[in-house]
Amino acid sequence: MQKFKVEQDGAVLTVRFSGVNKGWEQWLLLSSDRHHDNTYCRRDLENAHLEQAREREALIIDCGDLFCAMQGKYDPRSNMDDIRPEDVGVDYLDRIVAHAAEDYGPYAENWLLIGKGNHESGILKRHHTDLISSLAHRLNSDYGARVHVGGYGGWVRLMFRIQKTVRTSVRIKYHHGAGGGGPVTRGTIQTNRQAVYLPDAEICVNGHTHDSWILPIARERLSDMGKISRDLIWFVRTPGYKDEYADGSKGYHVERWAPPKPLGACWVRLFYRDSGIGIDATQACA
């Protein structure tokens, strides 16, 4: 894992890279909606991507709903058929945290930031416990990780020093997401709205709807020196690993006529290009 410095100030996490030059690259794995403790979680696919993240020395930025946590006492959606045997017990919430830490421990150094989704905020509201903070604490204390806890939304600011003289940045706006996405647009209409109030982002990543797409939008820019240029803002929707549709024969997801959804995450490759940083995003779906 290459060297970098990390500092967190409220909703902004800053990662500083130095010595960037020809041949340099850094992979990111953008994810959300893992629902790791749910029986419908495709852990085989999740583990395959985690192994690939370790091989690529990728940094993982997760945008919430890492936990499903729906089988608690106060959740009207609770169904004991959806709870894994190892999580059954009066200490159910403690168990899902402990087991997630065990599963993610081998990849602890790859985890950079874990945000919170509506499932975690619901547990905090009903049970007064912060699942994400508990998981980050276990990974940091038991595996020597440097996992940072994010919010429902926030920023990751990647700062680069190129050949000792040039400084530039890539700014990532993350937000877990809300609403249903839409059967036709799959939430892409939100890109136009977010582009208006997020003029400083190079990458904008959302989850929640379990859709998957990458939509770059070109922008014309004017510098303080009067120079005209163009760049891209990359909009990313991450699908997650919960396969509720399965074979399409049963379950709440099927009964409400919901379609199958893509599964996985998104790879982002940052690389040295023309004394600056290039961005390339690709889907990691099944």
C-alpha cells in the first residue's frame, strides 16, 4: 500500500499523496448497500471485489447501508428467515458488527471511509447505537486499520503533489441517497440537480436505489486568468450486493413487482496524465 496522509475535519476527509509522477496510479472501490448481514447478500461477489481491491491496493469508500440490521425488535420489516444463524441472539446488533469486522479484517488497510445509510440511521434512532462507528473501532483496534467514519453525506478530498512543484486535487462528494430511483430513469435525473449545487466535485457518488450507472457530464470552465477549459464531473450510482430478486419466485421484493437489480460496486482509477490526474470509472457488476 502506497504512502499517503489522511486528516478529517468534520464532513471533509482529506487524503494527501506526494511524489506523483509518470506511471503513478491509485485505484478506488466505491460501494454502498452491502447489506452484509442479510441472507440475500452475495458475499461471494463481495469477497471477489475485496480480493481485487487488495491486489490493486485500492482504497474503499463506502456510502452507507453496509449493514441491513432489519431483524431487531423495533423494525416492522423484521423476518427471522433473513437473519444468518451466527447472528441469532439477544445481542443481535453486537453480533453483526463483530462478524462484519471478522470478514473485513483481512482487508482492513484498504478501507478508507465508511459512511452511513438509512439502515444505520434507523438503528441509531431506535436503538441508540452507532453500527458504523462500532465497526470502524473494531477494524482500527483489532487490525491496525485507519478507517474513518463518514456521515450520510460528505466529502473526500484527494490532494496530489506532482513532481514536487504541481498541486492539484480530485474532490469526491458522497451521499447515500434517497427515494426510489424510478423504473425508467433509474435516478439519472438527479445528476442534473446535483450538478447545479455541487460545482466543485469531480466525482459524485450515490447509492440507496440499488441501481448501477456511470454518467460523466462535461463542463466548460473559465479560470481567474481568463483561460477557457473543459472538464468532467463523474456521476456514479453504486448498486450494492443484496440480491432480493433471487430466482424471482417469492419474497417482498418480488411481490411488489420489483425487477432484478445489478449487483456490485464501481472501480475508479486515478492516474498521472499530462502533469495532472486522469480519472477513469468502470462498473464492477454482476
